[in-house]
Amino acid sequence: MSKQILILKDKCKGCNLCVKACSFGAISVVEKIAVIDAAKCSYCGACEPACKFKAIEIKVDDIDRSSFSAYKGLWVYGENRDGVLAEVVYELVGEGRKLADKLKVELSVVIIGDKTQNLADDLFSYGVDNVYYIENKLLKDYDTNSYTKILEEAIEAHKPEIVLFGATSEGRSVAPRLAARVKTGLTADCTALDITADGDLAQTRPAFGGNIMATILCRTRPQLSTVRPHVMQKAAKLAKKGKKIELKSTIVEKDVVTKVLEFIKETRENVNLTESDIIIGAGRGVGSEENLKLIHQLAEKLGGVVGASRACVDAGWIDHFHQVGQTGKTVHPKIYIACGISGAIQHLAGMSSSDIIIAINKDADAPIFNVADLGIVGDVFTIIPALLKSL
Ligand SMILES: Cc1cc2nc3c(=O)[nH]c(=O)nc-3n(C[C@H](O)[C@H](O)[C@H](O)COP(=O)(O)OP(=O)(O)OC[C@H]3O[C@@H](n4cnc5c(N)ncnc54)[C@H](O)[C@@H]3O)c2cc1C
Ligand code: SF4
Ligand code: SF4
């Protein structure tokens, strides 16, 4: 693919607007003409619309679609352990069904492990058309090398146009390696997916530190994405029958390069943030670790758990395990009560899909009120004690 960025000197007024628009520091104005430093330019395209004088032109080759028709169908990677599928698989199946219906193609799940066939019937009942499986004792535990090899062989044999992975430790490990093997792109950590009018997968994810949402198209096939857990809705149950297809693989013992000796369960306090129906989110407005006791009391009274903004975590008031947001957990509770949280985009990325958002903030202009279903303008130290008293 070739890209070119041009400054049309006869139109450029040296106004500096493009310099401000470029987050990569790739533009300077020299003698009233914009100059692009090609080594710094990422071809993000932000400068082109910023120029009021139409003095910037970015030329990118059209996508070569000649090989795309060989690829058909949408696959979900069926992450599993000890014969149980990861929750995110059901979320990807829910989203995958909608996307596959838009494309009018089949939805398949590919499962690798030592007990996989028995998972197929369950997946069919969630609307999956096909389950590609491989059962082999060597594959009992996840191993990046052998799992990537199997997926690579499966993609070469069956040519899906889209493969979705959970953005879990496992998905984040296997998907990039696979993308390199099958010579395609990968969009990591997607929070929304759709199909364009041309039938491409529109992959949306936070970019530039979470300050913008970027929608990314892949110029090659297959299109690979990892998707954040707890962002997509789980699939609904459907009465459906599907097809089991055994994957052929050349895998042998020497391909399995890691050996799991033991699994050790995490011993820290198990805050089930992502499963909880009620989360009380604490922000910098709570003021101190000591004051967090009030938030814990409210959580206890309501049968919920405590979440936190990054400001609280960075201040050392609470463990990162509780952090909600772009670099923390994505939660989807029935009720999220944001206490002293301003509503930065990075925090919203983790909780804006909560069913009901209640915000308590003493600043009536705090952005959290833009997403809140119920807003209480007031001091948390007045509102929460009053709430506790009335419960
Ligand atoms: C790459 C990147 C990733 C990030 N990831 C995350 C993330 O995962 N999660 C996250 O949360 N943030 C994240 N952040 C940080 C984010 O940008 C914000 O800085 C952070 O969310 C702010 O936390 P806060 O709302 O608690 O604090 P502030 O923004 O300081 O807001 C405090 C709020 O409390 C209110 N307040 C003060 N006193 C009271 C009171 N007595 N009663 C009621 N209200 C009161 C104030 O009016 C204010 O609105 C990230 C930032 C970057 C750059
Ligand atoms: S915004 Fe346009 S006119 Fe202004 S300096 Fe940049 S290229 Fe030139
Ligand atoms: S395309 Fe993006 S990186 Fe390149 S000069 Fe324009 S704004 Fe800067």
C-alpha cells in the first residue's frame, strides 16, 4: 500500500492550523509554507480536514479487493479452560451473530483443547452455525505456539473473512502472532464493531490515550480483532442446530513449547466487579483512603461492590483491582453510582454501558452528568450519609 501526503504550496497560507491538529509533531511552518516531516507522519489524516484552505492532500491507494471473495464467514475464537468456555465467547457470539447476519454469512466458533466436542451443542443453542474443533491431549492447556499453528492452518484451509478474539490474556497473546502468520492486520481492544456498506468490518477502539474513538478498517483478509470483555451483550438462547467440523492439524509434541506445571489461584480479596449488579464507584472527590469507608458502607448496605477511578488508585487509596475504565475493568452493572467522579472519557470507557448510572458530584457541570440517568448535585459527605440513614 502506498501513501502520500502533499502540501499544495499555491494554496497554503502558513496559518498553523495543521500544526495544531497534528498529534505527531510532524508539521512545521517554514517561510509561511507547511512542511511535513515524513519520518514522523503516521498518515493519521487529522491535518487534512483541519486545513481550511484545502492545501493538504493525502493519497492512499484504493483497497485491492481482488482476493477478498475467497474469504467467507465469521469466526469467534472459543477460549476455554478445563472444558468450560470463557464468558467473553458468549459475548462475541452475540455480537458475531448480528455481524454475520448483516453479511449474510455463517457464524462459527473454533475451539482448541482436549475436551471440545461437548461444547458444540451449547454453542449451537446460542445461534452458532458451525463449531470447528480439535481435541488432543497435547492441547489441554493454552500454548501460544501450537494454538497459533492450529489457527493458521484452519484459516488457510477454511478462509474466514473475520475472526474475533476476547481481549483477554489468551486472546491478546494468540491474535497478534496469528495476524503476523497469515499476513493481515489486527485491531486490538475494540469496544464496538459494525459492517460498512462495502462489507468491511468497522472496528472501533479508543485512541490517543482514550481521547478519541477511532474506527479502523483492515485492508487485507481475514480481518482480526480482539474485543474487550463485558462490552458486548451476551448471545440470547435460540433453538438451533449446527454442524461440527473437525480441524485437521499437523501438530506434534514438539510444537507444544510450554508446559503448565500448576495453576495457582489468586489469593487477594476477590472483588467480583465485572459480575456485580451494583457498583459504587469512588473518585478523587471522596478525598482520602479513610473516607472510602463511607463508600464501602454504602456498597455493603446495597449488596454491591466498590469500584474506583484511576485517580483513587493512583493516590494509593485502593488497589488497581478495583479500577474501572480504559486501563481498568469494563463493567456492566444494573446500577453504577459514581461518587465524586468527574466522568473523564477513560473512566466512561469502562462503565458507560451500565443499565442505570447515578452520579453524585458537587460540580453541576461535571461531564459525568452527561451520561447519568439520575444526577445529584451535592457533596458526597452529605448525600451518602443521608442515603445510608434512609436505607
Ligand atoms: C491513557 C489513560 C488511561 C486512563 N485510564 C483510566 C481508567 O481506566 N479509569 C479511570 O478512572 N481513569 C483513567 N484515566 C484517568 C482519567 O483521565 C481521569 O484523570 C480520572 O478518571 C479522574 O478521576 P476522578 O474522576 O476520580 O478525578 P477528578 O477528575 O479529579 O474528579 C473528581 C470529581 O469529584 C468532584 N468532587 C470533589 N469533591 C467532591 C465532594 N465532596 N462531593 C462530590 N463531588 C466532589 C469534583 O467536582 C470532580 O468532578 C486514564 C488516563 C489516561 C491518559
Ligand atoms: S492549515 Fe493549510 S493553509 Fe494552514 S499552514 Fe497548514 S497547510 Fe497551510
Ligand atoms: S497525516 Fe497525521 S501525522 Fe501526518 S502530518 Fe497530518 S496530522 Fe500529522
